[in-house]
Amino acid sequence: MKSALEGIRVLDLGSYIAAPYCCMMLADHGAEVIRAEPPNGKVDREMGPFSPDGQPLTYGFTIQRNKKDITLNLRSQRGKNLFDELVKKMDVVVHNYPKGSEEAALLDYDRLHSLNPALVVVAVSGFGQTGPYAERLCFDGIAQAMSGYMSFAGYPDTPPLKPALPFIDFNTAARAALGTMLALFERKGSGQGQLVDIALFDVAFSITATAGCAAEYTLLGEVRKQIGNCSFYAYCGSCRAKDGYLMINIIGNSMWRRMCGVMDQPDLLDDPRFSDNLNRYRNYPLLDAILKEWI
């Protein structure tokens, strides 16, 4: 079967995770992705872990898979001229150079559109291409903190917690890839490219808000609190057994009935403290103790 993006050319100017991972997904689906790095390599090549020959495993082998690699100095006149020639041959340009950087003027969307009206430009940033924070840098942890997510991650009465894996970076990459696909789909009808503006903070806040936090506060006046190794509005927890840990996730009353049957404790079905997802969540410590004792 023909790959979905076969024949699509992408110029990858990204660093770290979000922009390069977006391009990796496009490459996985058949796009010809050309990664352009400055003469001494991208700064993300300094990020470990490293293979025995010194190559970065995550930022080198994994995220750069299925890509071609060229050297391109965007701060030299010759490099700028070569970049403009490449732009004329590309379908997509992906970058994460922030507003105010030396490369920003070169990557201005109106300028690139004048060179190639069909070009899709995917600009990944911390806070978007406009607004008072447009020139500020941002990383995954900053976006997590500013979105409010970290305030309810972790255990009660402990400092805000940032998960070790940069899930905002990866979510931003996925949305950037989706935006690329939508822009390419629209181009089929109009023949025109467009700017895809993707910001880490927008993605982080969207996840937090869509998870219900904004609605809870607006409609109920409730601020989410830390609940530790659990889920909101349903029971979820890891329980220690003789040979390791068992993860239990109970969502819905039918699943709860089956769990009571497995435990041979049918009396729990009539306990009002565990009558539905909300009550099982609110009485999480009691239910947690029952499950852990059984295990």
C-alpha cells in the first residue's frame, strides 16, 4: 500500500522534541523529511543518553529516524540563499525558532509564502507567534507548571510534581503533525499553504482544561487537589502483591460489580460509599485499603 505522505517533502529545522518528533511522525508515514542542522550540529545532540560511539540515543537515533540530514548555516548569506532555494522545493517547513531570534526574520511566514505560495509552515513555540509572551522561551516543564497541571500532580501536602516524561512536548508534536495534515488537506482544494501555529502552553492548558479542571472551578468552585497514585473520578491505584505490583483501574458500575465478585465481597455492592464512580473516587482511601488488604 502506498504511504499516505509519499511525495510530500518536509524541511525539518526543529530542535529538542516537539518539532523534530512531529517531523518523525510525518517521515514514518512516507514523507521525505530533510533535517537541516548548523555546521556543528543541533544543540540537542548534546542531550544524553549516548551510544558507545557518542551519538545521542533519543535525540539522534530515535527522533531523527527515517530522515535525511544536511548542514545548513542559516546565519550566513550563502546558507540563507540555499534555504530560499530549498523552500521553493518543499511542501512543509517545520521549525521552533522563537520570535526575536536571529533566524525569525528568515522564517517569517509572509516572506516564505511569497517564495512558495503552496508552502505549509509549521511554527512550534512556547507561547505562539503573537502576544506578549511570543518572544519568551519555553520547555515542557514550564508549560506543565503554567497550565496548572503540576498543582494537582503528586501526593497530598507535597510540592507540585512534574512527571519525568515530557508529555507536553510529545502532545505538541502530535498536534503539530495533525495541523500539518489538515493544512495539506485544505491545500488540495485551494492550492495555498498556510501557517500552523502550535504553542506548548496552549497544548498544556488545553489538556488541563479538557480534563475538566476549568469547568470544575467555574461551575462548582472546586480546585483540583493532589490525590497521589489514583485517578480523578474513578478508582485507580497500584497495589503491592507478593511478586510485584498490580495496577487496578475500575471504571463504571459493571466493572465494580465484577471486581466485588472476584474479591468474593458482594456486601460492598450495597455500600453507599462505593455506589458509583464519584463515590468510589471520594472514598478512595477506604476503597484503597480494602483492595490492598485483599491483595
